[in-house]
Amino acid sequence: MHKILPILASLKDYTRATFRADAIAGITVGVILIPQAIAYALLMGTPPIYGLYACLIPLILYAFFGTSRQLSIGPVAVTAILVMSGVSQLATPFSTEFTELVIFSGLLIGVLQIIMSALRMGFLVNLISQPVISGFISAAAIIIIVSQLSESLGIKIPGYKYTHESLWYVMQHITEVHLITFGICSISMFIMIVLKKWKKSFPGALFVLVITTIITLAFDLKDLGVAVIEEVPGGLPLFSIPKMNYDTMVALIPSVLTVTFIGYVGSIGIAKSLEMKNRDHIVRPNQELLALGIAKIAGAFFQAIPSSGSYSRSAINDEAGGKTTISSIITVIMVLVSLLFLTSFFYFIPKAVLAAIILVSVFGLINYSEARYLLALRRREFIVMMITFIGTLIFGVESGIFIGVIVSYIFLQYYSSKPHVAELVNIPDTEYYRNINRFPEAKQSLKYLIIRFDDQLYFANTSYFKDSILNHIKKRSQKPGFLILDSTNIHDIDSTGLHILEDIHQYLEDSKIQLLITGTIGPVRDFLKRSGFTDILGTEHYFMNIVDAVSYIEDTTNYKNPFKAALQYNEKRSFLD
């Protein structure tokens, strides 16, 4: 039961002090979550009340089924813009149909996550590289920023499909900026940034929201052109079955796939980082998929928009002292109080303030430091990040992530098809053999050539493997009598690799060069044994290490110690058999 309901393990040694810590953390996250949930609901293209609905049932269910004790789920900016991008192709934002499709999307995402959990597919988080994620999220942050220009500047921007079109429109109509709206947004951002630097856990967003709402009401700023939320229904969400349609489901699949992977990658990344920091629990990826899936499915039946793990709120939950998922239940109580008693207060919340909350949240998602780091450390990963970044900006958030994944795998296959190959030489007065390019003072032996291949041997790199060996032999002024293949780093061989190994062996035999293989790991050795290649080469030509192979060569060519050579043959044969 502890595996299915991880909360039971948390409650096993639960104390009053732990509850006090969870209560403080839950209240702290709650006062931050409420304004963010309203803002992200609007970013997603739905009425603000649905953002608050997403902070009820999903949070409670994750508290019971989730394995991370500090992860805070709920509406987040990246998920909001992903859903908005996908669903807006089928319906008009803020319409009833659009909201129904958003809720249906949440249901589909949840179903897909549960299927992935049942199939033990939590490993899929490893299929998207960090440069792809960084490039995508940085571009998504810029798309979100541009999407908020209308509310932050008070300019009515047409619903363009591409980000650059909206940006160009704003530049052309910059003189139409509503100064009061722009002032509210700018001052709100400044105050929130200052408060955040002063104390991260301080609810700066809620503080600014309350102050600006009071000012808007007191000075009738709505009559002066400041856009406000207006009517927000109160009360709790009722149980309702989402409207489902097969054709709609097919149309939503690209968006659902994108949100599923990005949401899960983000959530598990946050959870794992908090696990490493606190070391008081273990995050299980497949259980996380189950928890997030259950939360979304049940939430969809209570009118909740899709939710994911939040970077900022999870960090605040941890910093505020949250010890278990009970803190999320305390947060739910905060949202319940707001829905029951405070929705009438939401009427005069300026949309410019909500835009400011979103802008402050997403500025930190633009990962300049990662770009600089990759540029200095690994150029090809920097290129992958930039292609993902530019692709997302030009072609949209749905296409951007797939462009990044495809490009990263093209790079992976390219470099895997041309892995590192080294000629090894003996470092004088030692038994160590190292790359000749790193130790040019070491001398080559005229009797043998040692080659190390640093990758699996499979269909994509077999030609390169063969060409490398032949080129090294041709470069020798005198043909060696032996080729020692150091297979320490060959962790796998497929059938194509086996055939190329047989070709090389045949070529070497025809050239009067004996092939010796050293350092073969168990699974590869078993494969070569099953294939019959071990018998073809001869068990006496396999060695545990290069030193033994060189000793065999010296003994064989000098005929100084035939008894020792015979003993070595028997030892190798016994070991391999």
C-alpha cells in the first residue's frame, strides 16, 4: 500500500512539528498559487475560475499518489501556452467550446500518462536531452512574453498565428499604448522583483494583486480604460463529464503528446532535484506518471484545466519548510476559502497585474546561462539548443519540441557513426597503454598495432570501424604481425558489427596479421561465443588485458618461453569456456 499511496509512508512518523511545518509551507504556497492560477488560466484562454478549479482535486490526488514530498502542481505558464497553442486551432479562446476542449485535453493527457505508467515508460524522460528542453522552454518563455503584450500595454493585438507577427504589430502601434495600463504592469513587476529579491517566500504577487485591485476600485480605473477580470463565479466546481468526440481527440493528439512529455519532464526534473537536496524520500518516475495522470483525469471531471509541476512554487514549498504532501492539502484549503468567500473581490483585478505576474514568472525561464555554458563546453549541444529555440519561435511550440528531438538524434547518430578511435602505445617503464596522440614520446612497436574503439559496434559505425583499422595499418611503414583490438569500451555488438568483425579478421589473415582481442566484457563475449566467432578466431587469441596480449606476442615471436605461452592458452580457454 505504501507503493500505491506514498502518503502512508509520510504519515507513519508524522508529528505535530511536521504538521506545523507543512501548514506554514501550504499557506505560503497557497497565497502565491491563487493569483498565479488566475493568471495562467487567462494565459490558457479560459476564464480565471478554471485555474482555481485546477488547484483542488488534482492537488489532493497528487498528495496521495505522488512520490515527491515537495513538488507543487497546478497551472503553470509553459503548459498553459502549449494547451492554448493546440486548442486555439480548433476553437476561439475564452469561448465555451474552447474551455470544454481544454478540459478534454487534460483528460487525454491524464489517460496517456496512466498508460505510460502501466507500461513502465518513465524512462522516456531520458529521450529528450537537456539542450532541447532548455531551448524549447526559453523560446516558450518569449512566446508567453509576447502573448502578454496586449494586456501589459493595453493594445488590442489581432490573433496572429506566429510570434513575430504579433511583435511587429506592437512595434507599428507603439503610440497606442495605454499609459495607465502600462504603468500598472511596470510598477507591479518592479515591486514583485524587489520583494522576491528581499524574500523569495514572500507572496509578492498576492500583495501587488490586492493593492492594485483596491486602487482600481477606489479610483474607478476601469472607467479610464484599465481592463479588469470582471465577473468570476463563486462556489465549488460540480461533477460533470467532459464532452468527448473521436474527431476532436485525433485533432488534439499533437498538443496532448507535447504537453504530456514536456509536463512530465518538467515535473520529474523538479521532483528529482528536490529529492537530491533533501534526501528524505525516493522519487519513482512510473509512480509520478500515475499520480499526475490520476490528478488530471479526476480534475477533468471537476472542470480543472491541465496542471503540471511548478518550478517556483515547488522551490518556495521547500524553502518554507514543507516536509510532506500534506502541505498541498493545506494549499487546497486556502483555494477553497477563496472560491467560497473571495470571488466577488476578483472583479476589479486588473489584467495588467496578471500579465505582470506571468512576465515575472517566465523571465527566469529564458536560460542565457545554459546557452553560454554549452557554447563554451560543447558546440554541438549549443547548436541543438539554438535550433530548438529558433524552431519553436518560428514554427510554434508544438513543432519546436519535435524539431529539437529530431535534430538532437541526428547529431547523436552522426557522432555515434564516427566514434573515437585511438591507437594505443606503451608508456615507457610502465604497464599502461594510452592514446599515442596524448603521449607522443611513447614509441610504437614494430611487432603489433593496438587499436581501441570507444563505442558499441553496430550498423551505423561498422564502415568507420573497418576503415579506421585499415588506415592505421596502411600508415605503418612496416606491416605489423599482430593487431590487438582493445574492446574494453565496446559494450555491445549487433549482427552487422559481427559481420564486419569477420571481414576484418579475414582481411588480417590474408595479410598475415594475427588478430588478438582484449578486455571483452561478458555480454559481448557471450554474443561472440554464440555466433561462432570465438571458435573462428580461437580462444587462445582472447586476453583479459593488453599486457597479457603483448606478453603472448613477445613469447610467441621470440620463442623464449613456450611453456608459459601454453599455460596462458589454457588459462584463457578455461576462462572463456
